[in-house]
Amino acid sequence: MSPAPPRRSRGDTPPPRTGSSETEVLRGFLDYLRESVSAKVEGAPEPRVRTAGVPSGTNLLGLLHHLTFVERATFLGDRVTDWQGTFRAPPEDRVADVVARYREAVARANDVLDTCADPASPLPRARPHGPAPSVRWALTHMIEETGRHAGHADILRELIDGATGR
């Protein structure tokens, strides 16, 4: 086993302060997680950001690349035929490219959400095989998906260069 990288710590960002409505709380926590996971990838060194940290092949850059596809599929209606393939960023993409693409997908998703006043209403987009999910379901799903992968990103980034914190 290789020696642990030197520990670099940054302060944790506390949970967000949000408005009191259901949508404000859900969107506030989703944006908090989105920023946490993208911050984990920013500044991560090549090629280690692409190096599998676990036997399954999961790598830090691939996680953010995957989350870009999940955002686009959930909120924009993009169809994904190879979910497993979304865990690998193209070799020509730099870290900054993947982060920028993720942030663009988040901004476009937020534009869609800005048009949704009622969390019980369906998202205003078509779904390939059935009706669009409710705004509530989509926000809850993205909190679960982003939170799960943010936890993976925490561990992978610490393995890469010792960076910790949100």
C-alpha cells in the first residue's frame, strides 16, 4: 500500500440557509450538494483525477461527468442509452471542461426549475417512456444521486491529494 498523501484540509461549508417553502428547501440543499461535488473535482491533478480509486473503476472526474448526464436526463429530458459509459470522461477533456459542462447543465436545469411553481406538477419536458416526473420527485432524486456521489468524491479526492472538507 502506498503512503497516504499529505493531508490538505479546507473548512467545511455549513448546510445552506434556505427559505421555508418545500421547493426552496429542496433546491437549496440540491445546490449545496452540486457545489460540494464540483468543488471536489476542481483543481484535482491530472492524471490522478481519472485514476480509479476503487476496484469498480470509479474515478473523481468520471463522477462529475456522470452527474452531468443525470442532471440533463432528469431536468432537460435528454435520453441516455449507456449509463455505465457516463462514468468515464473523454480523454481529451480537461478537468475545467468537465466542471464547466456540469455547471452549464446545472444552470439549464435551474432555468427549468425556475418555471415550476408547484412541486406536485410534472416537469415541463417530455420523457422517453411515460409522463415526466413531478418536480418534487426530480428534486428528491437529484439530492439522493448527487449526495451519494458527493460522498464518493470526498473519499476519492482525499486519496488523490489529501484534500478534505466541503
